[in-house]
Amino acid sequence: MQIVSAEVVVTSPGRNFVTLRVTTEDGVTGLGDATLNGRELAVRSYLDDHVVPLLLGRDASRIEDTWQYLYRGAYWRRGPVTMAAVAAVDTALWDIKAKYAGMPLYQLLGGACRTGALAYGHASGRDVPELLDSVRAHLGQGYRAIRVQTGIPGFDSVYGVASSGAGGGERYDYEPARRAVGPVPRPAVETWDTRAYLRHLPSVFEAVRGEFGPELPLLHDGHHRMTPIQAARLGKDLEPYDLFWLEDATPAEDQAALRLIRQHTTTPLAIGEVFNSVHDCTTLLSERLIDYVRSAVTHAGGVTAMRKLLDLAAVYGVRSGMHGPTDISPVGMAAALHLDLAVHNFGIQEYMRHSERTLEVFRTSYRFEDGLLHPSDTPGLGVELDVEAAGRFPYQQAYLPVSRLRDGTVHDW
């Protein structure tokens, strides 16, 4: 199982993806997702210039040893660029091992714990009527759980709302990173006001519950935009509407903030999509400050690292809620689904459908039926890369939007 080649493929079928393709001496290939939205070329360079030369001649079956070799041997540990690169290698090696074994990856991880993974979709609207229509549309597509995001009166664009005005008119749900325009590309700028958001949101959930009843699991993403006391207020205000979770209420770097939020609300909390190591989560898990951990295979070190993180979370009764927007490629999504099926403490899986152009490049075999995602029983991950198709979609620089307060201050909270 000696590695004879490793190729980094950057393609942009509607949005940018970075994929590592590893090949063994027997011609068996494995894929890994290394996409880091808005900073894709940094990961490509890390892989091409620093990691790929170390892989050639290595035994592809030595997954744990290779993970430690890349993580510890670099001295500079963690960080999103490093961990996305390590994740790509790790996932590709698991794909190869499962193909050699002739079984889907989840079987190598211990077999299935469930028949499928409950998935939630992203409903949004500039106003309440548009939001209610979006919820209906997602229910019509088969979703059994819905994330609710809404515009705020007086604001043209709000991150996470599909029909927001910024970005030249294209819908926001597939790719919030804006394609570069002009001689000097710049991120789109959105105006933000947390107080207006806090006043508006409870009435939105009142309307959604009034229309769709108490049983539908509803989720909401705060996108890190609140102070701890603001997040505590929102969690308490939303308690009557029985959320499945409130996500990313405060910036994830300040983990102590979750202590204050936890003291004031019983609304379940989810966080972790910007984390890239189990070490980012240990305080949150051991003190039971969150209910769902949101890290992704793509950004947290691969299948090996995510399995360890979720096993640790299980000790403290914390469930998985892995990140799954369209900046996770179909390769990363497939890896998540195999883990979803295998781990005992699965909670829910974020799922945004990839575009038709993306699916020309990535040939998938996982499926979505009756609200559940099912990984393929094809050996490996069940995803193949069409390199020729990938070549038809060259990289296009894009940036995620930046929010500013009315006075022009760059805003995170």
C-alpha cells in the first residue's frame, strides 16, 4: 500500500474546493477534503509545498502514525490551515483502507448504530412570510428539522438569509462567499445591529411555531455576533419556542462565555465549527457547557481526529452536530456521514445540497431520503473525483462578507 502520488486539485464549480487525491502502487485512490472557505490557496500551498513530499513512499495503511507524523512533526501544531491539510491526508487514507477492505468506511469504524442520520436544512427569508414559505419548501423536500434565519427590518443583507441583497442578486444559500469583482477584490460589507436582532427574533420564532406547531425541531445560528449577556438574553427569550439548539451565540474563542450563557438559559447550545482541535473543546465538554459539538471532519483533522473528539464528547453526554454547509465538499460530507452512522452520540447533521455543477465534479453515492442521510455501501467513502470536469472550473477568488456596525466598526460581537 505504498503511496506513489498525491495530487492537490483546486476547482470552482460554483464555489471553491480543495481536494487531495492520493494513489497507491496498486492504483487505489483516496480523496480528502481540504477546503478552507476564503483561504483555499493557503491550504493548497501547505499541501503541495510541505505535505505531499512527505507522503511519497509512505505506507498508506499507517493512518494513525501518519496523522501524528504530520501533526507533531511540523512543530507548529493546530490552526485551520494545518488541520485542513492533515484532515485531507487522513480522510484520503481512510478512503484507501476501506477500498482495500472492500467495505464502506462506517464498517471499519465499528458498523452502523442507526439506519440514517437526521439532517436539518436551512430555511430563511427577508421577512416572516418569505421565511414561512422557505420552511414549507424545505418540508416539501423531506427535511424533518429546520434551521431558521431571518432578515431584520431596515437591513438589506443579513448573513445566512438566502435572498439578502448584497452580492449582486444571486441567492445567498449556496455560497455566501462573494466572487471577486473589480481590480482590487474586497469582501462584501453588511451592516449589523445586535439590539435590533434581539428585539426582532423572538417574534419570528413565535410566528414559525404558530404556523408549524410544537413538534418540528427548529434551530438558529447566531453567527458569533452576541456578547455573553446578549446571548443569555436571547436564549432565555427563545425558551418558549423550544429550540433544538442555539448555535454560535458568541465568538468561539472565548469559551468562558458559555459559562455565563449556561447560567441564564436552558436553551440547548451548539458551537465548534471554527474549532480545529479536540483541545479547543475540552473545557466546553468537561464542564458540560454545550449540548452539541459542531466541528467538521474537513477542519478538525480528519476522520481520526473527529472520532476521538466525538468519543470524548460522549463521556460528557454531548452529541454531534457536524458542520455541513456547501463549503464542505461532497468528500467531507461523505466522511461526516460515515461517522454519523458509526458513533453512538450522534445528534444531527447539517445538510445543504450541493449544486449540479459541483456534482459534475464529485460523483456521490450518499442519499437523502425522508429526512435522513445515508452514506453509501460502496467501498471507501463512496465519492469519486472527475479530474477532467474539475479542470473546467478554475479557481475564482472569493471572500466571505464582513459585518460592520452603523458607525463602521468591524463587528464580531
